[in-house]
Amino acid sequence: MNYFLTYTVYVLILSVLMGISTWKLFKKLGYNPLFAFIPFYNYFLILKETNHPKWWTVLSYLPIVGPIMMSVFHLYLMSKFGKTLFKDKLLTVILPFIYMATVNYGKDTELEDENENDLFLTDEEKNAKKKDSFIGSVTFAVVFATIIHVFVTQPFGIPTGSMERTLLVGDFLFVNKWSYGYRLPMRPLAIPFLQGTITDTGEKGNPKDDPKSYVDAVKLPYERILQFSKPQKNDVVVFNYPQDSVHTATDRKDPYVKRCVAAAGDTFEMRAGRLFVNGKPETVLGDQEVQHAYTVNTGTQLDIPGMYNTYGFLPVREMQNEKGGFTYMFQGLTDQTAKDIKTLPNVISMEENIYPKDSATISYKLNADKTAYTKSIDTTQSIFPINKPWNQDWYGPLKIPKKGDVVTINQESLPMYQWIISEYEHNSLENKNGKIFINGKETNQYTIQQDYYMMVGDNRDASLDARFFGFVPEENIVGKPMFTWMSLQGAFKDASSSYQAPFKVRWDRMFKATNTGEANKTSYWWIAAMILILFFGWEYFVKLFRKKKTGDD
């Protein structure tokens, strides 16, 4: 069932529930009881009767925003029948159709005029009414922010150094959700502003036991609208982590940001830590600095904090050896930084870290059994696919699947395509007795249903990227980062580094475009200033205009 048909079914179900639980109330309002069953029009009539803007009706069934607005409209309806106590409001919000049905079928339910006794209200009742008005203002501020967050742009923070020095740890970005067409929300019933989980309530660092921020049972299929372009090579892209085992909803999986180094149909390869696409060396853009991991041996301790001031944050592991010297494992140094460090007087030796060719990177995890521990391959930390003798520095060549490609499926190729077939394209897949079955039929071929991409971090020796989790499906693409609205050095701690960057605000990065490929990016601080002036000064200018108009009259 496609997205819009499924959406229509949900709207009809909600409209039937609304009609069953409120048709008598609509009749008492002076309308045909059948109007309670008509989507959008039922809420239009409630807004009309309660003197609220009727255009709010269009928000009734929007994903994520809709449930908030429906609760508000239900509260408006209940207030028309005198249900204004706290317990009435609480029941209306948490058990809407059940509580409204009790009011609807109650014998003593009568229409009341909310403003009839305003002259006789006590101070306490007036304060309560003001509080309700304030809560209403806050609610609609939340609704407005939710609309922007869900349908336009989403804030995103950089917690790791996988994209250094293009995107720094502590950069906070706005992501344009329309860059590659807008992906419609797939879990419409959710708490605004939260990605996948509400909070860490269980075992620390284990999201599997944390409460989800969305209702997984209410789901819509993948659909993208107004897609005029697709990710291209060298685009910096935000996407949902494909192999997230916690969240089944694609749009609720953890967000990642990497560079699209190879698009559908391209061939990706790493040779001695250098990246090649379609047999040619990568194109390095102006805002991109290629980095590599190095091991440095010194006679005395390096001044790492001083290096931070010169080169920026340099994640490094520091170890003292038996002879009194030090060994430093730098995650990522540019060619120039590596050259400068090599000339330091206390440096004895310096070597780039490159995995040997034909050595596979395989990680294992221990699984708790009733009687003992068993060992299995940790696919999230192992090179993809696990049956190839590849590692981070010697990888491929690997052809990126394209929609319409017919690929051969056998025991050798299955590890490469099994996630595509079973998880990303939602088929049943069985491998038994040396035979492969897709949707119950034995086969040795499969036709790819969507485009895939290779997403790799610019700081490649410190990046968990597509070399580990494999192809990124088109349906996982969120959009492009637009600009950095805040940049805080030291905002996130790096557990893999012996040193931490000192805290400071990086003013020079704020409100600059992030996806231009240029070394000197355009600053949009003046647009931000205008928005802030309008946001905080709007009420002042309106009052000033009204005062002037009154004076002229």
C-alpha cells in the first residue's frame, strides 16, 4: 500500500472515531450530526464555534503536528460543554475519543456559553483563564517550531571527528530536508523534536532498553516528493544509519553526516589509504582536507595543548614507554600538519598507519548465554562485506548498486546484497541447503529497487562509515547541511583521545554555508540577525504601529 493511500486510511479511521464520539455534540451545536464524521470539516466547525482561526484546520492530520492540534481542537470542543476542569482536560488529551464519547452520550451534557459569566469571575478564575491563554500561546509556539522541524529543516550536531576538518566536533548545523526531495514522515505519531528515544532510562549507552519517542505501530511507507536531484559525488549528506538495530522506522534511525564519495553505478576503491572512484583518484574540494593516521615516537612529551592552538583539535592517544619516551597515535593529520610535526626536535620517528593488503578487518562480540559466553562477528565494527579480505586502507573495488541493476545472488555475493534484499527492500530471504530463496522462490538473481550510495568521512582513519555498514539506501537520505548556526569547541568529549580540546566558541564558523565545496565559505550572519530582530521585535513594532495609528485617529 502506498503512502497516500495508507495516510487516507488513517484519516478515515480517525474521522470515524471522531464522529462516533461527538455526533450528539455537533447536533447540540446546531449542525447535522453527520458533519462530525467528515475529515477536516468537523474541526473547521469546532474552530468556527470557538472563534479561532479556521485555517488551523489544515493542521489537523499532518504527521507529528496533527496529534497536537487535534488535542487542542478536542479541548476547544469540550470547553463548549463546560468541561474545563483540569481532570477534564487531562482525560481529553490522553483518552480523547473515550472521554469525548462519555460526554457525547451523557444525559446531563448541555451547551454552555464560556463568556456568559465573565463579569462574575473571581480573581482566581481570571488568573486560571490567563494561564490557559499562556499555555495556548506556548502550544502554538511548539506547533510552529514542530512544523519547521518536521517539514523544512532540522538541527543536527557533530559529536565525532569523522568529518574533521570539513565539519568540526561541536558544529551545529541546519539540514535542508528538501535538497533531494522531501521524504514524508514514516511514523506520524511521535513526540516533537526527538529523534528515536525519549531519554536514557535503562543501561547506560544501550538504546535498546530506552523508551521510543514514536508509536511504531502507526506507520506509513517510504515516499519522497518533489525530488529534482539526487546525491552527487562530493556532496556532504545527512542520512539515517542503515544498520540501526534499535529503530525499525527508517526516519527514526540515528542521523549520520558523511561525504558521498561514490553514487549509484560508480566503483569505489581504497588503495593504501587513498580513495579512487571509477579508477581515478578522488577530487579534493577547497573545503576538504585529506587526513591520515600516524604513529609518532618521541624522546620527550609533545606539547599537545600548544598544538591545539596552532592546528586545532588533534585527537591523539598518548602512551609512555619503558625508556621514558612517548608514543602518540594521531587519528588524523593533514599532509602539512604531519610534515610540521616530523620536524619537531624531540620526534624520533613518524610513520603513517596503513593496514597491510589482503588483511580483513573483522571484529567479534561476546554474547551472554545461559551457560557460557559465545563469540560472534560484530558486523557494525567489521569491514563490509565480511567475506572479503578488505580493510579500511585496502578496499574494493566495489560497484555501488543502482536501481534496475540485475545482480547475481550466490553464496559468495550474498553477504554483499543480503541487507539490500531483506532489510532495505523488504523481501523475505532464506539461505538453506546451499540454495537461496527470495519471497519463497529459489533464485540466483535479484533486481535492485532503489539507488545506493557510498558515504565516507573526510577523516577516514577515524570514521565509522560505509566501509563498515555498507551501502546507504536512497530512502535513508535526509538532506544536505545548509549552514553552521553554532560552533562550540569542547562541546563533546572524545573518549578515544588522551587530551580534550579546551572549550571556546568558534565565532568564525557561525552562520557559514557548509556544503559549497569552497575554502572560503559565505557567511549568512546578516540573515540570522534579521530573523532574530523580526522574532524578538515583531511585537514591539506592532504595538508601535497601533499606537501611531491611534494617535493619527
